[in-house]
Amino acid sequence: MSTRIPRLVIAAPASGSGKTTVATGLMRAFADAGLAVSPHKVGPDYIDPGYHTLATGRPGRNLDAYMCGPQRVEPLFLHGAAGCDLAVVEGVMGLYDGAGGQGELASTAHVAKLLRAPVVLVVDASSQSRSVAALVHGFASWDPEVRVAGVILNKVGSDRHERLLREALDESGVPVLGALRRAPAVHTPSRHLGLVPVAERSTQALDAVAAQAAQVREGCDMDALLALARSAPALTDEAWDPTASCPPADRQPSGPRPVVAVAGGAAFTFSYAEHAELLTAAGADVVTFDPLRDEKLPPGTAGLVIGGGFPEMYAPELSANEPLRGAVADLAASGAPVAAECAGLLYLSRSLDGKPMCGVLAAQARMSERLTLGYREAVAIADNPLAAAGTRVRGHEFHRTVIEPGAGATPAWGFTAPERRVEGFVAGGVHASYLHVHWAGAPGTAERFVAGLPRP
């Protein structure tokens, strides 16, 4: 099978160069021009895809070669980009920065090679002129398999500054496809884990995305960028299919589909679109609820998924919703499957920064000064709603909180790399852990969770 999807990878020499501004602006500008744009993000980040969704009207999807495996990057890309006119892939960190100690694995360069996609390098030009040519030449020549096909200059100070930069890059052989002036109005606020999520900003986020699109339209050669995207060769893999690893329809139980409640709203914004697709394909009805507003779980809830987010920013409001906290505790006590990940772990604890939570776990959580960040290899300690004992997964930790104790009598995971330790809680039908796992890279997870649901 051969599928031609025009595509660009937006990369940078380092974090903070302006990748998100340029990528999101391009997505919105092309969408405003009438193109169906498929948004993607390299790596495990949940926040940038929220802005991508706002820019395009389509789910922002992650391409993570560490958690999902290199062999799934192209299929997941084809799944997300099906029916689109253009795909824009925002990179992570610097172009060649990947999983620590594992070479190019999961880097933007690695994903660009897997997708055979041209790379546009976003360079922070604020403190340089002719040196920009040496920088771009180095990145373009480092790996001959990575096609650095254009540069967008960011934070350009003046017309003269732009002229000096362009003259220098004339010698590099890499064309300048845009030059963006410094623009405070495009700024998107950050806090302890990165950008403030879209769900917490709404109107301001819309304004920021619109400003980013306007800046990109004014400063970039949109026709040249689209022509570059269309130069990408056809892809030959099969698109990922959430039904492929699920039981055939004739083997799924008949009758009403069980309801899986998935936490959402401003406090629980971290989720991968593929999780809901996998749960649906496995035979469940997925219903989103907001723990900040809803006092009851959705009618007929048979299982609960509470993903990541920022409950530490909303601890008083979450605590004040006593009816819902009680409903969650009752569901967990009934033995129903409950999967809690990072923010969900905090919500199930006895308290968060001294505010009462659901009390499902005999543990207390609090904010910390220490950032815990990185990829992890883990093995399931015991049978649980997500995995059989001995199942090996790759995941990601990203938090500035701690929970005490860090593991229950039956831990959720035994980490094997980069350090060895146990973490999380398994009790009855509850699986709670700091570890984020992309279920598309852990086949059987959704099917196991749905198989354990009580039937209506």
C-alpha cells in the first residue's frame, strides 16, 4: 500500500527556540486556508497537542518511538493523518536529542527519518548574525539521512538583522523559509511542568493561537512550505487500527456495552487520543466527566480511568466536591477496574497538600521542589486491571509531586531502567502509578481493562 501525505517536521537546535509557536502557527494558518491539517507531536508531551487541537480542530497525536516502538511511528502517523491535506509534526527538545543514553531513539531526527519527512529548523536568531550559518550547516550535515530542507528564523530584531542572517545563510545551502520578529503578544504562559494547558485558558489560548498564525502568515513563505511538505515521498506501511488487537466482534460479549468513565476538565487534561479509541474498539462506551464540576460518575459507570493533569492546581476545588470523591471511593471499593495515572494517583490518595482526596489509597501526596522526569522501563509486579504479572512496558514520568509511601504492599511497577525501584499501588481493582504508558505501545492493555468490567 502506498499513501502520500504532505508533511513537515518542525525542529530546533534546542528547547526554547520557538518550535511550538511556529508549529502551532503553521497548523492554524494552513487550516485557515482551508486545508485539513493533521497535528502531531514528537515525544510524550500532553500539553502542546492541546494547542495543536485548538489550531486544527483535530486531535493532537503523539509520535513516541520509545514508548510505542519505532515500528509503530509510521502506522500511528497514518492513522492520525488519514484524509488530511497536510500533516505538521512538532519536534521535541533539540533535533538530535533523544532518550538518554540510547542514541537517536525517540529524537525528532529519528521520527523524521521514520516518516521520511523534510525538516524545517526553527532557529532563535536573537543573539547572532553570521554564526547562524555555521549552526545550520552543522545541524544539516550531522546526519545525511535527516533532510534539513529549510530554516525559519525566530526572534529577529530588525530588518537589518534579518538581512545579515539571510546573507549568511545564502552560503549554507539551506533556504530561509521565514523570519519572525519578536512578538510578546504570541507568548503562552508556562509554569512548573511547561505551558499552561488549553483547558485552563480557553479564550486566552484561542487568542494566542490566532496571534501565532498571524505571525507565521506574515513572516513565512507559506507556498514554499507547502511545496516542501508535498515533496515528501509516499509512505508504504499500513495505518494503525485500534480494532486490530481487540477481540473480533463475534467474540465480544453481546448486550449493552459497559461504560468507562474518563476524567477530564481542567484538572485532568493529559490523555492520548488512542486510549479512548482502544477502549471503544474493545467494547466499552467511553464517557468523559469533570471532577471539578460533576458530583456523580456517569450513569452506569463500570470502570474508571483517571489520567494525568494538574490536580495540585485545583486541590481545594477537587476536595470540595465531596459527593464525587465518595462515588469514586465507592466504585473502587466495589472492585471495579480503576486505572489512575500520575494526577489520578494523587486524586485517589488520602490527601493532596493537606486537602482531603478520595481516600482510596493509604497515602498522602504533596508538591515538591524536585522535578521527576524521564523515560522508564518497567515490569508489572502482579496481575492488575492493565497488565498480567511480568508484563514489560516502556513509559514516562513527569511530575513535581511526591506521594508517601511511594508504593503499596503490592506495587504497580518494578522499574528496571534507568534505576531499579518499585512504585505505585495495586489493590483490588485499582492500579495507580506515576508512570504514563501509551496504550498503543502496550498491546492488550485496553482489552484487559474492558474484559475486567462488570457487564450491564
